[in-house]
Amino acid sequence: MILPLWAWIIFYVLVLIMLIIDLKMFGKKGQHEVNVKEALQMTAVWIAVSLLFCVGIYFFYPVASHEKAMEFLAGYLIEKSLSMDNLFVFLMLFTFFGIERKYQHEVLFWGIFGALVLRSIFIFAGAAMVEQFEWILGLFGLFLVYSGGKMFGHDDEQLTDPSKNIFVKWFKKFFPVTDKMHGDKFFIREEKPETRNLKPETNLSTLNSSLLTKKATPLFVALIVIETTDVAFAVDSIPAVFSVSRDPFIVLTSNIFAILGLRAMYFALAAVAKYFKYLKYGLGFILIFVGIKMLLAMDEYINALLHLVGIRYTMPHIEVSTPFSLSVIFGLLTLSILLSLAVKRKDNG
């Protein structure tokens, strides 16, 4: 590990402080509907903070600081672009549950908090695996190429349908769920069937707690779906960031900074989601590109495998530079957005 433990602790403390500031700036819990202007302002703030952190890496990182800054920027751009696909899933999810806009930011806050914890675990585990078994990067590359191909035909509705979510099914087996929304509450207490014979004037607040049952609301079910779908997206995005850096700190920080601004970006993009028809195709090409980039660096292991099965072909070592990767990723993302806008304008014209 290049950086000492105290540097990691300081980073996580700063992340926690930024999350709290983010929550406060979006207004009081359940009482404020985030508008597009606020969302754009917060998105700009998060991007500025991320770029400022990148500048800090450029000047203060203890080893190869210039290269590490480029790796952070490439990892940030990969994760940021792939996170945009998450936003459309979140939009469909909130529509499915009928969650009002003013309550969505609460779900997104806890969803992102959970994502930070889970992704940290994944990244540390992934870094340990890569350090011990470098050939695993080849498997990551193959998986990314496969995932990129699936982007051309995947159905976001399958991810947002709670009836197909194994974690929601498991949760409902052990915990009752109400069908009605109750404002910004994740859990409520409802009367049990045996209380129905009580006199109408009976105040439920005076009843013994044994006559009430605790139930989860659709808001909490939506949170479960968000957390579990984020895990599915992390399986793609984290290996993709490993394609540009093997430094755990760079992989972790670029990943975390990208998803920290995800909540603000959601409210900015929700109003214009219909204009990004071809974005997922651009994301598919990005995954395929970084997957091939990984495989090209695995020539030693690929050649050993080819020789093992009797194929006398020696694959050359091709190193794709970080600046070139940045250009390709940014170009594919920009092209898919511009194409989406052009087609939408033509349809409306």
C-alpha cells in the first residue's frame, strides 16, 4: 500500500463530511423538492471538488504523481459515464413505485451511502486479488467485453421490477411490507387484524405495542432495489477502473468521487432523460474498449495459454496509454449524447 493508514482515514472522514453537507444543501428531510437549477449547481460543485482532488494528486501524490492524476481522471470519467446508466434505472424505479420527487433525494442519499460501503469492500477485495493473481485482470477484460455487448440489448425494466429482485423476495418473506406510501418514512406501525373489533374512538397511540405491527414502506423496498442494482453496476464499473490503474487508492477515490455526485446528477438528468436514447450504446462501446485494453496487457498469460493448447502464435504486448484511453472514453460518451440529441431533434422536427 503506497499511502499510510492515516491518509485513508482522512479521506473517509472528508467523504462523510461532504455527504452531510450534500444532504443539508438539498434541504430538510422530506420537505424539499429538488429542482433542476439546484441539481445543476450541485453537480457542478461535485465535479469541481473532484477535479480539485485530482489537482491535489498531481502535486502531492508520493509516487508518479502526474501519471496517478491521469489515472484518477480516467477512472473518474469511466465511473461517471457508467453511473449515468444507473440514473435511468433510478428514474424508472421511482416511477414504478410512484415516489414523489421531494422524497427521492432521501432514498438516493442512503442508497449512495450504502454504495460507498459496498464498493469500498469490492475494491479492496479486487485489489488484493489482482495483487496475488494478476491473470485475473484477463478475466475482468473478458467480462467487460461481454458486459459491453449485453448493453446493446439489456432491459432496464428487469432491474427495476421488484418481483424479479431476489433480495426483495427474501426481505418480504421475513418482514411485512405495506402497499401504500407514507411520506418519507421507511417503516411504519399499523394495527393488527385483532384491533379491528375495538371501539372506533380507541386511539391507536394508546394501544399496547403488541397490538401494532411494524411494516416496511415502498420507499424502503425502493432502497433495497437501488442498493442491489448498484451492486450489479459495480460488477462492471470497478473492473473497468482497474483497466486504467491498479493503485487501490486511485481506483477507490475515482469511484467514490464519481458516485458522490450521483444524487445531484440524477435530478439534473431526470428532466432530460428522454433525450439520451443512444447513451447506453456509447456505454457499451466504452466497456468493450476498456475490456480489450485489459486483454492487450495480458499478452504474457494469453501466450502461455495459447502454447498450452498447442497454438503457436505469439501475441504482441500493446500498451494503451492513459491519455489515449481518456480521449476514447470521452469521445464515445460525447458522440452517443450528440447522436441522441440529433435524432431527438429530427423526430421532433
